[in-house]
Amino acid sequence: MLAVKVHNLKLKNPVLTASGTFGYGEEFADFIDLNRLGGFVVKGTTGSHREGNPYPRMVETPSGMLNSVGLQNGGVEKFCSDVYHRIKHLDTNIIVNVSGSSIEEYCSVAEQIDALERVPAIELNISCPNVKCGGMSFGTDPQMAAQVVAAVRKVYHKTLIVKLSPNVTSIVEIAKAVEGAGADSVSLINTLLGMAIDIERRRPCMANITGGLSGPAVKPVAVRMVWQVAHAVKIPVVGLGGICTAEDAIEFLMAGATAIEVGTANFIDPAVTMKIVDGMEAWCNKHGISDINEIIGII
């Protein structure tokens, strides 16, 4: 009933988790049966160890949160030699979010992940700043986005999902560019750039001043962008942004997403993904839907 397919990636249901909100999956094993997920996306993995940005780097906002964690992780070698062996037994899709500050770093990380038998896909985070282009994000320029995707496509041979930034004039233009460069799927949206100020201290709430806004506050923007992109590209779309309930997830599917990712809601309720899976099945039964694919892109 709930099975879907993102390129060659077969999912038992459309529910994935968003990178940076689910650790390496094992952190949630006490709360949910990880094997019931369609899959999960591990935290952003870079070429070398990163400490991330200085604290404070997370702030609660109305209907959401700001974060500027800064891709804190142990690096790709640590993932391959340690973390991978702790989670590779799981009966679900393990997807690695790949990040970098240069095309060379993206390719190096992707190539090392490509060798891992139990990782069938990567999610390429092109919202990272390109250090060779003055810190401009790869994902805000169609040409740069296409360049990094094309380079990774040459060294990565499994399902390549590209995560798109909403902080652009036309997300459709970026989506078409990465599709043309070899992406098998796109996921959207990444966080919206935001800021919060402590009026008593008269200073920004976060050490990095700005951060990424996520949570229910961004959902209408995310649904709109998913709908736009789904009508513009031929590759599958993975939708995310403020999904907290089965009804939210179904809304994204109707807008054109083949699968969804649950992010900030994991911090509020670590069992929310199971509630969404159960809720989607109940909704289908209630409405006489025998195959969830029937409602994908019906808007």
C-alpha cells in the first residue's frame, strides 16, 4: 500500500528522516523500530572532521527553530570505518548526506561512500558555501549546481539525490540544472535563512548571527516549491519542510513528492515517524486508496 520508488531506491513507505535531525539513526533506536522506516538520512558528512559553529547555535522560534550547527561530524573516514559498521545491519535504506566546501571534497566523499555496499543512495547537500567562489553557496547558482552534480555523477554510481536550497530566486531553474547534470532525484526544501535577536542583550541569539529556519513555519513555502519543481522535472521529488503529521506528508505527496523527510518534528517527538507511517496507512484505508502512488502529484 505505501511502497514507493525513488529512482532505483525501493522504499517500503514514503517516510524518510531529514539529515541533521536524526543523527546516525541509532540514537532513535530506543524510541522506534528503524526497520519500519522507508529509510533515514544520516547527518551531513564531510571530507574531514568538523567541530561545527560556536555555541549558541540553536534557537526556538514561533512554529519552528533556527539552527547553525555547521555540519559537525567526524568526517567520511570515521563514518566508513566506524559508524557504517554499527548501522549496516538495519533492514531499511541508509542514505548519507554528503557535504563539502569544494567540488573536490564532494567527489572524494561521494566516492568513498560509493564503496559501501549497504548505502544505496546519497543526498548531495549543495547549500554549502563554495570556498573557491567567495563563499557563495553551490546551490544558489544553476551553473555551479550543475558543475558539482556532474562531477559527483562521474564518481558515484548509485542513486544520487540532490538537496535544494530555497534561498534562491527560482528553485525550478536550479532543479532543472541538476537534473540535466545527472541527478536521479531532488529533495527540497533545505532551511530558509533566518535570524533572531535577543532584545535584552541587544545581540543576535546565535553566535553565527544567522541560521536555517525549519519546522511548521516553513511548510507552506516547502509545499509550493515541491509543487513547482514536480511539474518542471521528470525525476522524483522528495519533499520536506515542517512535516509533523500524516496529513502534512500526504499534502506533500499530492503536491508531487514521491517521498518525504521528517526533520524538526523528531526533536519534539522522537516517535513521530512511526505515527506518520501509521497515519498514512489509516488515511489510505479510510479513503479506499490501495496504492499510495495513486495520490502522488494529483494537484
